Amino acid sequence: MTDAAVASNDVVLTDRAARKIARILAKQGEGTVLRIVVAGGGCSGFQYEYKLVKEVPANDDLVLSKENATVLIDSLSLEFMGGAEIDYVDDLIGQSFQIRNPNAVASCGCGTSFAVAS
């Protein structure tokens, strides 16, 4: 994880992801942040949702701030994402945010759906 900075609760936002998020947020207007939520559904049981929102962080939100990018993760989602790395990948297949989650025991090819051990 040489391209990353460790944040509280062991969630990591890589430099690549922070730069891309900052570019997206700059086009959205002041006060916009990226909220990542773990929701039920998807091919494998849970899925990541990415939302651009204008809101103040709640008391139980994890706030990741780096390179003019702000990411919010609520406490319930954080239970599923502890130790995860949020990255941005640009390769032959395309561009996307990827979450490498050590809690996921299975995932779908879409990259946003995952399952955890019960």
C-alpha cells in the first residue's frame, strides 16, 4: 500500500482515488462530498453505493479527507468495510473505483457487489 494513507478505523484512501474524487467534487460545487454506503442487494448480497451529497458529516461518520477530497462512510457501512482500501483504477477494461475489502468472502465481476461470512 505504498500509494495510500491510513485513516482511522483502518480504511485507506489511495492517492489515485483521492485525486479522482477531488476532480469530481470540484465540478459539483462547494460543500459536495462523496458518501460510500454498503447496502443490501447486488449479485452477492451487499453492494457499494457511491453518492455525491451536500451534507455535514454525522457524528458517527468516518471522514476521510485527502488532496481536497472528502469521503464519508456511515458507522453501519464501516462495520462491513473495516480494513478496506478505496482505490481508483484506469486499465484496459476501463476506469472505476474499486474497494479492496478484506471482509468480503466473495464478490461479483461488477466490482460493487460482495458477500461477507455469516
